Amino acid sequence: MIIDHTALEVADLDARIRALKHAGLRVLREGTRHSTGQRIVMMGDGTGSKLELIEAVPDGGEGDRAPVFAHLALRTDDTDDAHRRLQAAGFESRSEPHDLAAARARSALLDSGDGFCVQVISYAYDSPDAVTWEPAAHNPDTATWEPAARNLDTATPAPAAHNPDTATPAPAAHNPDTATPAPAEGG
């Protein structure tokens, strides 16, 4: 499995979205959380890195509260199998594998036993969440973004960008569960 995204619960979802848009992220999808109906927004930076924002349930306190870690999502080719494997390793199921229509994905949520939650997720080829894009200019602060590929596992990677610090590496293999990193160049 590979890291797909991190999820945070935030008190003022709309304010967080505005701030992150100014930082260069874009909204990939809006929806509701399967288990609670809370508003969610999936945002991306164009490299495949994503952040899921979940609107926090008011706790009755006053003022804005700090973001709270919700879960770490791991991408897999087979959500049901990954769910079974993690349960066999001692994770407790919080939600059985189920379809997420808006994300064109299959998902399950597990807890390591100490409150650390892991989501396992697999995407359809045309999921709005599995998208990358390339900058139109070398300066990421002024670049406009265009979609590069709909599916990270089967997309042909773009050539390396002028700035190696912002270049998107090519996927190592089609199956993220069994992929091994490519050897370093120059030995």
C-alpha cells in the first residue's frame, strides 16, 4: 500500500479551503463523510499529494479549535483484501468495506487499537480524487494548473520539470501494494 492522503477535522471548513487555495491547492471534490454526514473536501497540490478536510462537529466550546488528525489513508488495489490483512494484523474495523460513489472509490476504516485510524481505499480509473497536473510555468507561485492524468497507476508520467525540487517522480510499478522503489541513479 502507498500513502494516498491525510485527513484533518477542522472547525471552519470554508476558511481552511480559502487559505489552502491561496497556498496553491485546489479542490478536487466536495461531499459528505460516509459515517457521519459531515461535509468533506478533498484538496490536491498537483503532484498526487492530497489533504482531506472534514468539517468538525461543534463541541459546544467557543472559538476556533486547532485541526485534529482524523486518519491516514493508504491506497491499495483491493480494499477488501487490505481490510482483511489489517484485521489479521490486529487492527479493529471501524467501518467495513463500502463504496464511496462521489469519489468513485471503495473504502474501509480501521483503528490500530490506540486511536490511530487508517483508511484503506481503492479508486476507479475515472475517480476525481486520482488526479495530477503539471505547472504551466516554472514558478509554482504563479503557475496555472492543467490536469495531466486521471489515474496515477496507469498514467504515463510527464518528463521531469525544469526544477527537480518540484518534479513529479514516475510511479515505480502498476501495483502500489507490491511496487518496489526504483534504484537510485548513479549507484
